[in-house]
Amino acid sequence: MSRALTLSGLSVVIVSAFVPVAHAQHGGDGHPRMSPAPVAVEVPSGGLTFPMQDLGGRPVVEVRINGKGPYRFIFDTGASITVIDAELKDELKLPVAPGMQAAAPGHGPAPAIVSVDALSIGGATLKGVTAALMPLGSLFTGDQRPRGVLSASSFPGHLVIFDYPSRRILLRKGRLEEADTASTLAYGADDPLPTVPIRIAGHETRVHLDTGSGYGLMLPTRFLEELPLASKPEPAGKARVHGGEYPITKARVDGPITLGAYTLELPDVSFTDVKPGFGPARGNIGYLVLRDFVVTLDSRNRLIRIVR
């Protein structure tokens, strides 16, 4: 079976991108897949804790690649593959990943898929990492712009904890307990990115839990017709992606919005149809929701815990 890699939730500033990738020897089966796991994950036995730097609410960490850097990377649950700024290609001299190829994401050229010997964050090291090269310079400016996106799913067998209230990130070896309907939520084996169930004015759907998004709740535009609204929809800018822009609309929803055991107090909801390449379009929840929670990702067991 072919495997595909996705970068669906890079909603940085107003950004969304998607990168389907498959083994070269097989055709795609139309379903996104998770990125190949690193060859090795090395985290100190006592775990690690480091500050959660910030880019418009998106967690930022410092990363070294094959000993070079550090580079600022967004730490993103909404990316199943790590992304490196294509401007670093010559500096890093990364080889093309054998047996992997990228398909054009529908709004830009296909990225190169490369191999990284060692990627380190604090005292943790990932060895044998598959990454995509993308021109992030066209999406970010300034001296403090991020030079990549680190997939939070790159640490199988470990817990990645985004402690928003304390502005810190923790890495711990371990696993979450079984899913419930309150705070520990499961996502399916066929979903390339972590998703959570959400109930909006009596309507149930699943959305990506996306630390790479600076928004609150964003849904496909079809929900403008399906949900009861408490305000008239109004234009709210554009979602900018590599190769295109998509309009965003905002409106207040007439009814409660719940995530697990928690009711979300949101002044409005955003709606847009940025497509993730193939497969069903989903919405996402980002910083304006997550800032009140401690979010724990167990990518090996496909579980998410949210605690407020």
C-alpha cells in the first residue's frame, strides 16, 4: 500500500498547505497517510521541558539539523511531515529521500522530499527523518521568521505536551490511557492528522487539532448553510497558501460549541474552503481555543488529551 504525507494545518499567519507524498514504486490510493516514523527517537529518561516560544500563538521551538542551526520551527500537530525552508537547501545539502515522491498539492509545485540524518530539539534527537522542502520564505518575512515546521507526530512512543497556560512544551516517554468522551479522545487509523470530535449547535463533526493555526474554530463553508447563525456572515480576510488565496468568512453560531467535556466560549467561527489536496475537507481548532488547555499528543496510540 502506498503512503502519503500531509501538511494540512500550517495555518501560520493565514497559511494552509498540503503535501501528498507516496512511495515511488506504488500509485496513491487516494487516502493520506502518516509520515514514516524516524529511525530512532532519543529523549532523556527524565523527559524534557522547554519554553514555548510564540509566533502569533503558534508554538515555536529551536531545531538543529545535522548539527547546523538553531533554526526556528513551528511545532505543529497539523503537519504529518516535517517541513524545511527550501532556502536552506544549499546550506544543509540534504539528499533526496529514496523511494519517496511528492504529488503536486493542487495549489503549487510538488516539494522535494529529503532525508535528514539528525534533527535535534533541546536534548532530544530524531534520527533518520523524512522531510519536505518548501519555499516558506514566500509566506513569512522578518528576521524571526520560522525556517520550518516540526511535525508533532515525529515522537512515537512519547507524549508531546503543549502546556499553553504555562507557556511550555514537554516531551515524556509514555502513553495515554484509553479514550473516553470527556478529555482523552481517539482519532482513526485512516486519519493522517490528529482529529477531535466537536459539537456545534447540535451538529457533530470532527476537526483537526492544529497547534499550527492561530485561529479559534475554522470550518468548511458548507457549514454556513448547515448551522444556525446568530449574526450575518461577514468577510474576514483570506487564507493564503503557496500558490493561491481563499476567502474567509466569519459569523457567530447560535448554540453551544463543545469539545469533549468542555464548552468553548467563542465570539465567532471562521469558514473557508482551503482544500487539503484530497480526501474530505475538515475544519480545525487552533490557538484561540487551545490557549486555555494543556494538550497531550500520543501519536503512536492515536490519542489526544485536553485538560483545562
